[in-house]
Amino acid sequence: MRLKVEQNKSTIGCRVNHRETLRTLGLKRIGDVVVKEDRPEIRGMVHAVRHMVTVEEVD
């Protein structure tokens, strides 16, 4: 199982750790999409920035 993560909010005005989490996920700007393996570490990072991204499960 894999997770498709898309950034849909700007990092302007957000906390520094949220900005760093998005960068670690590979997201740089609004509209960027990455596909990551479904692992607990990735789930935790997505959970931390859940208000800034949308997530879908893909095969």
C-alpha cells in the first residue's frame, strides 16, 4: 500500500516544524504530489501536517 500526499496550503505563517515536515516529505509548493510507502513514520509526518495536505491510498 502507498500513500499519495498532495500539499494544498501554503507554508507562509505556519510553524517551522510543519515547514520542515513538508520538506522532509518532499513537498515544496502548493500542488506538489508525492507517493510514499505506507509506514508508521510517514503516517506520523502526514498526521502532523494534516491541515495542509490531502492524502489518498493507492496501490
